[in-house]
Amino acid sequence: MENQLIQLYLLVCHIYDTRSETCFQRLSNNSEPRLTDQELVAIYLFAQMNGKFEKKAMHRFIKQYWHHFFPRLPAYQTFVARLNLLEQTFQTIGGYFNQLLAQHREPELDHLIDSLPVMLAKGGHAYGARVALDVASVGYCASKKTYFHGVRLHTIAQRRCGTIPLPAQMWLREGSCHDVASVRERQITLPHSTLIGDKAFRDPLFEAMLNQQQTTLHTPRKKPKGAELRADEKYYNRLISRLRQPIESFFNWLIDKTDIQRAGRVRSTDALMVHCFGKLTFAFYLLVFNS
């Protein structure tokens, strides 16, 4: 594990040094803190590797078992405050890993689209939540049949044979934003491909946008009002459901490896952004080096 930590720290330093213009820059009198940002990011990713998903668990884990590697580890409150400033750094490092993943993508293969809610509060607590109101709002999660306060992680991923899909595009929107409205506003680029989604993406404007890119959209057929689906339509829906299943597996893998969906302990917009982008950075790291 020591070698793993050292290699991870050197990798973070390499990315930080070669992309310093987009990483977090310190311009205050405290521009050279005792614990560097590179060490902070390495701690975050290494703790995630060991199943420590909450900041308090991360700090306790390093303090108890790896303090000799980080003798200048600050108090927990300072540790959290420092981490919450690193949204841009995690975006930069995640972008580096995403570029490495791009080498394994095949443009002609099918793509899947769906969204995953990141929940600050759910159920009866959703409407009383007041955290990160500038980016989060109340939405409905159909798969869990519950309302939640938070954001949605929209994902377009490329299908792969025998394993989880490879994410191609990921972005965040407020929880109340409908899936098809999000992709229309983002103006996604996906030329000469096939996109498979659920019923939420059956929209004429969205289909027209994809047709201009020579991309075909496949979604389940809706049941006509007062009538039943034909036998061939039922078969088509079962086929689409089977083709969509891998993106559900990807979301399950993402939750298992990062616990990204559960954000109940987040207390600010900065913390929410670090929660999302930090965990996505770790997920991309796993896809690059463990796939």
C-alpha cells in the first residue's frame, strides 16, 4: 500500500505541474501552506481507495495509520476547509484521466444516456432542505420513487462488450431539470452513432438535433392511451431495456466505489462540487488503471 500511495502522489504532482494554469492557484499570504494541495488531493484519492468516503473518515484514517507520510496534516476543520476549495483542481485531474479514457473509445459504437441523482436530502426532508440552493433543487427519482433535493449527474456512456460502459460526457444540473431539457440545452455532440435512452428522452426536438448529427435515438415505445402495445412493440421495449441495462450497472458501480449518490452531510455549494467532482475523479482513476 505504501508503493500505491507514493505512486498516486507522484501522479498527482505530475498532473498538477503540467496543468498548473487550470489547477487552484493560491494568491494570498498563505500561498505555501504546510500541507500542499498535491498532498491533499493524494489523501482524498487514497482514502477513497480504502473505502473512506466521508471527509471525517478520511482525516481519521490518515491520522491513525499514515501520519508518518503526512506529518503536517492539519486539524479536521482546516482539512475540510482546504478540500472545499479544490473543485477546479479535481476538474483538471478528472479531465486528465478522461483524456486517457478517450483513447479506448470507439466512435462507431452505441451510446447510452441516463442520469443519476446526487441527494442532499430525500423524501419528506427534500422540501425543507436549504443547502446549495444556487445549484440544487427538488426533483423526482423515478427508479427509487422518491423526491430528493440535490443535483443530477447526466451521463452519456459508450457500450462495451462484457463490462461496464465507458463514460464519454458527464455534467451536473439541478435536480428539477428534466433529462431531455438538460441534453437539449447542452447541445451534445455525438455524430454518426446510436443513442439509447429511456422514455424521458422521447422528444421531437431532441430527435431532430440528433438527426442533424446522423445519430439515431432509440427509446421504449409508450403505451397508447386506452390501448395495448402490439407484440412487436413489446419485444422492442424488452430489447431496449436489455440494451440500457449496462448504464444502470455503471451507476451501481459508481455508487459502490465512491458513494456519490449520498451527499447528506454536505453543507455548502463548494462542498457539493468537491463531493461530485472529487468522486468522479476517483472513478475515472479506477477506470484508467483498473479496467
